[in-house]
Amino acid sequence: MMLRTPFVRPPRVAIWLVDLFTPDEDAEAIQGDLLEEYSELALKSGVASARRWYWRQSVKTIAHLMGTGFRVAPWSVAGAVVGGFLLLWLGFGFGLPERAILAVLDFRSQPHVHPYYTWPQAQVRVFWSICGALIGRLLISLFIGFIVAAGAKGREMVATITLTVIQGVFGAVEFLVWSASHRYAFLLMPVITPFGVSIMIVMGGGIVRKSRSAAARRPSGT
């Protein structure tokens, strides 16, 4: 009797990522095609080889969907990205953590500014100021991700990722200019903060995308 090979599910993270970028009207067809080819490859070449193939195809599919998103809805994507960048640029937390760090490092050289604080007391106070500034900046970045995704319906991830790329470029330039004019050029915080901002923007886009996708696939009541 011929033994039947049990079905092995493709990588869950890869499925989730492809679904995140796929328009609702194409989700079933794209996932179905990938699953069919994956199952055939798993029978012929083994599960490990099929999983590697699925990851490669997932990356290619996401890249294709990103390009398609720009071609299909260029104005809505561009408008959402420009709006999000303006929100970031017009005072939503730009530079707050970096200025707070400089305030800590320059405290000893300016003792007359805080004559009643000892150095340990100042460290504690400014530490919490830095934490508050960073948390506020990350939360605002998440909110901006919501706004950008809401303005790019159906292309939420394309818009938010494009914004993070642009923000990353400007953040790198800003850091280079900042480090050239300050003696504390190799601090980790000004380097780490833009990554946190980018992650929160993409998270905001992902939350909006998943919420819309779930609502679109929910059966309507009769």
C-alpha cells in the first residue's frame, strides 16, 4: 500500500508577510498558487527545499506587489507618503531625544544652569526626560503610520515602507550633520531612534492593513 505524505504547512511568517502586502481581491489566488507549487515541491524535493523555495518566492512576490502598488495607485501612495513625511517634519518629535542627550552631557560644563541639583540627581531627572521623549516619539510615529495607511487604502504597506525609507535617508543625513557639529558623535541613541521610528510607522501600517483585511473578509450579515 502506498503511504501518503502528510501535508506540511508553509512557513507561517512568510504566509503572513505575503498576505500583508496582497490586495484583498488577489489574496486567495496568490496564496493558492504558492501553496500548490509548495506542495508539489515538498513531495519531489523534500520539505526543507520547499520551505527555502517558499521564502524566495515570498520575497519576490512582495517586491512585485510593492511595484504594482506604485503603478496602480501612484497618486494615493505619493499623497499619503508626502503627508506622513510632513507630519514627521513639522515638529512631531524630531530631535527631542538628541537634544535631551546633549543636555545631559553638557550639564557638567554648565553647573550654573541647575545650581540646586547634584550630578546624580540631574542624571536621574534627565534619564526620565529622555525616556519620556523617546516613548512620545515612538507613539507619535505609530499614530503617523495609522494616518499614512488610512490615506493609502489597499496599499497601506507600500506607503508606510516608502515613508520609512525616505525617513531613514533624511535621518542618516541629519545624524551626519549633527555628529559633525557635536563632540559626542558616536552616541547610540541618535542612531537607534530612527530605526525605532521606522518600525513603529510600519507597525501602524500593518495594524491598519490587517484590520481592513479582516473586515473585508468577514461575512456580511443578512
